[in-house]
Amino acid sequence: MDKIVMTQFFELIKTVVDNYMKNRKPSAVLIGTYTGTAVMVGQLPVPMSMISGNMVKNLAPGDKVRLLRNDGGQEYYILEIVGKPYQIKEVP
């Protein structure tokens, strides 16, 4: 193969990998706002069916939450309700 063909081949591989990484949605920590029916992350509403964690039952509309998005973006876990202390109930 000549040099031009090899360069084009490597550019094609790079494009494929870049597109894969952009569409894969790797795990990430995000900030969102609970609306009462969903958590808004920027302009994207995340339905409550995709959100889990011990603090789901403590959410009130307007709460800001720190979320962990799993690899693939199919589940979000509430790490923290920003500004609310997390309390653990003692088991007798």
C-alpha cells in the first residue's frame, strides 16, 4: 500500500473510534434539578424510571441532585441532594 492509502485508512479508523466514543455515553457525574416528575440535566429530562438510589424518596421539586450516570446512559444513581444533609437511620 502506498502512503496516501495508509493515511486514509488510519483517518477512517480514527473517525470510527471517535464516533463510537461520542455515542457510547461513558459513565459521568452530572448535576440535575428534580421537577417533580423527572430530573432535568441541562435540557434533557431523565425519567424517574431511570433513576435509583436511597435518596429518591427524599426528593422535593426544585432539589438539585448530583447523579452518577452508568456506562451506556441507561441508569442514573443519586449520589447527593445538593444542600441537604444525608442522614442514616440507626437500626435498633
